[in-house]
Amino acid sequence: MEDLSFRHATRQRAAGTKKLAVIGVVASGNLEVLAERVLPDSECLVEIRTAAAGFGEVWDAVIADFVKGYSPGGLRFSINDGGARPDTVSLRLAQAARLMQEDDQ
Amino acid sequence: MTLDDILASLFPDGHDVKNSGGVLSGSGALRSGGRALVIGVADRTALGVDEAIRLSNYVLASLENGNAPILVLADSDSQRMSKRDELLGLNEFLAHLAKSLIYADMRGRPAIGLLYGHSAAGALLATALATRVLVGLPSADPAVMDLPSMARVTKLSIEVLQEKAKSTPVFAPGLRNLAQTGAVHLTWDETVPLAEQLDSLLANMPDARDRRDALGVERGGRPKAYAIAERVRELALQAL
Amino acid sequence: MSAPHTQTTKSSAELDRTASWYEASARTRVRLLLDPGSVVEFIGPEKREVSPHLKLFDLPEQFDDGIVVGRGRLDGSPVFVAAQEGRFMGGAFGEVHGAKLTGLLRAARDIGSVPVLILFDTGGVRLQEANAGELAIAEIMRAVIEARTAGVKVIGLIGGRAGCYGGGGLIAGCCSALAVSEQGRISVSGPEVIETNRGVEEFDSRDRALVWRTMGGKHRRLLGGAEVFVDDTIQDFRDAALELLSSIRAFGIDTLRAEQSRLEDRLQRFGACPDAVDIWTAEGIPDAVSIPALPADQFIALADKVRRSSRDAR
């Protein structure tokens, strides 16, 4: 297992009021993303535990791209990864960000 | 100890336990008075639908005969792995046996398991683990799952698994490991008459509450189960 | 990558119940099964109560250890619910996974009136923590019986990817009643386990038709191993849960005696049948070989005609 962590400054706060969302499942080629609204509005943190070691640069690029596209200010993403491909990671991060844009019930 | 030795040592005043195709049934005279119902699986027999239905029948038939304990002796294989058993709904037969034992235990016939040989997987769940108190004899060698099967599924060598087993009781076979997780309450001494140890257990029989998770914490074999179960229980009680 | 705000999908809470049960995640099943917005999870993923044992095997953890437990409402009435995630380690029972269900059942027992819905999706014991998993199953079986003795209805819903195998099959057998879809296999030993131990002549695990007709939902319904057969939608499982909750009787010695007779009768009638098709034929189904291909609605009509499931013998 490898632990990775990426912190980014964000342009703006993530929309919505939802405090928490979880998407995906830990399985071969898949991952779960837990999103929590726990950070200052100008920050985003992505913490990863992955079964596939040695892909730090790929993660770096995928997450930078995600932060640029979504500006998820205030959100911390915690990922348990079963060795997902980059496009699956991007999809799950986008799904998690969209779920957080909903209003809390 | 052989099965005959065990029965003789448990019931010096006599017993009528029969072994028919690996299925045990009968009763034994308790020194404290009364007769214990004795059922079980012997000779490392696999527990299939035919064996399970006989055992549950003995338990249910005994339910209206007083409040003597039920002894469940176990030296079995795993559940019988066959097309016929699964076709006929083995899960229902094993669950029915476990239900009958647990129900009898809750309704005044305390169930005591005595693991004296092998047992595994579904057979262990339906017999020894469906009792209030599970006693192990030093000769017992239970295996929830055998290491070769585990090696196949986990894709680790048996040597690696054996090495890992030194640091945790959580997966490897054996009486000690099972005891550390809280499944086996106590281990009897073969050099002392079993009747004495049975008397002492019956005199100090715990109530019917399931404390195996607390035992697992005490013995360091299951660090989280008790705390998690209690937290969920409290949250659920508060929720309503 | 698509832009974040162009999506106009329905809010997740409004997803309709025609969704496939089999395809849905555990959390989605729970959310759509119960009344909208009513679900509250206990020790959810944000608590990060993961398995303490998987790191020994260098395996990834899941924040909820593969099970959702909580409370909610079903048609306005309170229920407890537990749902296994069959895609995480095959939905297998580990220490934390099992303890969450044990705690839920013990609460139900203490209260005595709130039913429990268990959404099974499991291969049985998690091998990496086999002793803890096996014992968790024993504790759950005990807790189910204690709850039922206290008057609680415990309903099993089975239709997930992992089926309901190993100790999961034993827990299912302890429930008050079961609803199963065609995909919801119920069995103790899985096909591969039988083949590995007894040889391919005993059971060919690659013969999928054999697996379905021996362990699948249709056979379980016809045999009496499940009370209700449902189509693979969340709405059908919801309807079945409501129907079962209204029809279950009290649990006691009479239930166990009735089950003893029911199972003895089954052994006597079908004990010599070599295949499921022979059992169905012996049940009086004229064209038994056609059963596997029968659409759900036609199968349900046929099953109701052939065999009224007994609701007081489990």
C-alpha cells in the first residue's frame, strides 16, 4: 500500500451545502471517494491509499486536472484505491464533487 | 482422548450415547442429578442435510423434558460439500439445527459445546458455535478455513501465511487462535476427570447473554468487534 | 472531462425504484428501498472504522468495511436496515463488518418491535480474518434468534452480485422470511468450493446453468427456501419486504417444530432427486425444463400456483 497526499489552493468554494458524500467501491480497478466539507473555502485536500504503488505522478496530474475543472474549495477527499485507471479516478472524483453540490436534506 | 474415553470421563455414572454414522445421540447421568442430552458429530463426519435433520430432531424432542443441559460434542469435517446437499437447501438444515440449539439454550436447557477434534466452516457454526459455552479439549484442532485454501484465495504461500499467523490469531487454524478471538470459553484439562470439570461449569453457568465479543477484547484476539457492536447498538437505541 | 455544471441529472434522492437491485451499490439499495430522505447511517464511512486486519495482508480497506447499517422508514414505519456491499471483498464477513450487524440486531432485540431488513450480498467468511468472521456470523445468528424470540421480524432480501453464500446462507436461514430474485443465489458451499473439494464430476462450477438451477432464486422459491420470488428491481424488493412484514407470525417452539416437519418432508420427497429439474417435476410442474428461461412474472404466477410458501415454518 502507498499513501499519497495532494493539497491545492482553489479559486472558489465548492457549491452546495452537503457535508458528506461517498461514491464508488474498493475493488480491483475501482476506488471509493469520501468527500467532506471540512476545510477553509480556499483549500482542497486529496488523500489516497492505493494498492498500486509507484503512480504518484499520474495521481498528481489527475488531481490537478480535477481541481482546475471543479474548484472544490473546502472539500477534503479521502480515497481508498484498488488500482483504478486514471479515467475511473477522474470519474469518481467528479461524481463526488457533484454529490457535494446538492443541498443537504 | 477417544470419544469413548471422553464419554466415560464425563459420565462415570453411565450414559447411553450411540454413534450412528457419525451422528451422536443419547444422554448421560449427571453427578448433580438428572440427565444431560448428548448430541454431536463424531469421526470427522461431514455435516450434511441427513445428519443435521436428525440432530435438530433430538434437540426439539428434548425440549419439554425438564431443564437439564444439552452437550454438543464435535469432531466433524466441514459441512458436506455436495450437489445434493446444496440442491436440498443445506443452509436451511444447518440454520435450523443452530436455531433449535440457541432456542433451547434460551428456554432453560443450557447448551454446552465440547470441541474434541476437528470442525470447520458451516459445521462449526451449526454445532459448537451455536451453544452458550464452548469448551475445548487440548486435542481439538478446529479450522474455520484450512491454510491451503487460504493460500489459494489470498495468493500467498503457506509459509507466508504461517509467518503472519505468528503475529495474529485472527485467521489461522487451531484451538488457541479460536480461543483468543473469544469463540472458545475454556479449555479443559484431560488429566482431570471431565465430570468434575463439567460439574464445576454447571455450578457456575453464566447467563444466556452472548459475551464472546467482550472475551475477544480481553484476550486480544478481536480488538474491535465488541466496541463496534456496542456503538451501533447504542446509536440504534437512541435513534428511536 | 465534462464541465461540472452542465449536467442535469435528477437528484440522487429522486432516482426511481425501477433500478436494478443487482447493479446497485449497497448504499443505493438502502436509499431507494426505504422512504426518501429517511435513512440515517450508524458509524458511516466518515468514521473510518476500517478492518484492523487487512493491512497485515497489504490489502486496501473500505471506510465502512463493506456494510451499511442504519435506520429509516418503510411506508412510514421505522425499520432497521443492514446492506452488504458485494463488490468489496465479495461482501465477506470480517470483524468490523459483522459487529455492525450484530449491534443492530441486539438493538432490535432490546426494543422488540422494530423490524430488521438484511440486504445480503456475501460470499461468506472473509478469509484474511477467518476466525473473527466465523465468530461474527455465530454472534449474528444468535442475535437474530434473540431478536425473533423478543418479537422482532427479521427479513432477508437477496439479489446481489455475490449471492448469499457460506455463513451468509446460515444467517439467511435464521431470518423470519426471505425474498429472492433470480440472481440471488443461496447456498453454503459455493460452486468453486464444491468443485475444488469434490471434483468437477460432482459439480462443474463453470456450468452456469447448473449453478443457477441448483442455488438460484427460482429453485429456492420452488423448494420453499425463500418465501417470495421477485423481479430484479428495487421496487419489487420493497413490495416484497412490505408484504412479508405484514404476514410473518410469532417465532417459538411451534415454528421450530413446523420447520422440522417441513424439512423432513422435503428430504423424503426430494432426497433422491439428482437435479433441480427432477425436484420441480416431482413438484408437479409439467414443463420443468422451461423454468430457467421463464420471465419473472410468469414464474411468480406458476410458483404461487404450485407451492404456497409456508409463513410459519422458518
